[in-house]
Amino acid sequence: MQGRTEREIVLRHTNQWFTQSEWNVERFAHELLAPALVAAGLIEKALEETDGDAYLKERKAWATRLGRIFNGTSPFPLEWKWTWIGCLPARIADDVRRECIELVGGLDIRVPRISPPLAGPVPADLAGVLQEFGAFVAAATPAHDGNYSLRDDPQAVDLMLREGLDAVLRMVSELMSVAMGTGRSLPDLDRLVRLAKAVAHG
């Protein structure tokens, strides 16, 4: 079941990543989150490595702090959200961002960031488009008998719909990149976005 708050979404995906990798709360806090928070100006200092005992104590304190966030005895700092998400592997971060945006009825369409008037080449991401389309095809089990009906497994249908929408949104993002990078117009983009929004909200 999807988390109903941003806190639940972020922590659920982070914890799943821990269980499927060599990462844990202490390592994540020490090697990724704390340095990122320092770089973002959200905490005052990094972990000190000049004193071995102090360093280990500080590292343990960070692990304890995050452990309390995970078990719900301490609040999740709202200002940490995007920095935390940025510390996750790209695929997991994409899932977290999409769920957080969907929670407020939005669509995860990433507009290429160009700072006028110094617009330059916009990176292509056909690999991402193909990856999303591949995920959609892999999830298309309801289509295996050649039709869609009430006999199809509801969970399989929901997965196919989600993966299909992700593929559509990634394609829209890629078309925006093409238009912005080449200076060509995309007159039907608004229509595509409205169509995607209509699908997302039924």
C-alpha cells in the first residue's frame, strides 16, 4: 500500500533500499545524508574525522537520530526532504519523487532547466524513455490474452496503468527536451499534458 504522507513515502523507499543492498541507517547518515545536508546549508558542520573517538561518537549519534526518525519517535524534518531524496539511487529517487508529487495531484514531468539567454544543448535521455517503455511492456500482463476485461487481476491492471503513465510522462519530458534544445515549437505539448493529467485522475 502506498504511503499516505511524504514522510511515509520517503522512509518506506529508503528502508526497502536498505533491505535490498549493503546500505544501512548508519552508513547512509554518515556517508550520504550528513555531507549533503552540510552542502545544502541545512546543518552547521560535517562529521569531524580529526579525533577518532569524537568521530565514532558523532557517527553513532547520527545513526541514532535517523533511527528515531524511522521508528517514529522523532519527526521527519521537512526541510531535509529533497536533500534526502537526492541521496537515494536515481531509480528509487524517481519513484519517491513521483509518489510525493502524485500525493498532491501533480504530474512528474521534468522540464529541462535552461537559463535564458544562455540556452545551450539539452541532454537527450532516450535510454530513460526506453527504460520506462520496457517497464510498461513488462507490466502488460493483462494484455496477454489479447483483450482487457473485468476478469483481469486488479493489481496487475493498476501496475500496468502506473507504468504506462510513467512511460507517457517520460516521453512528454523527452519531447520538451527536443523542442527546447533545437528551438523548434511543440504546439501539441499542452494537449499531451492535459491528456496525461486526464489519465492520471481518471
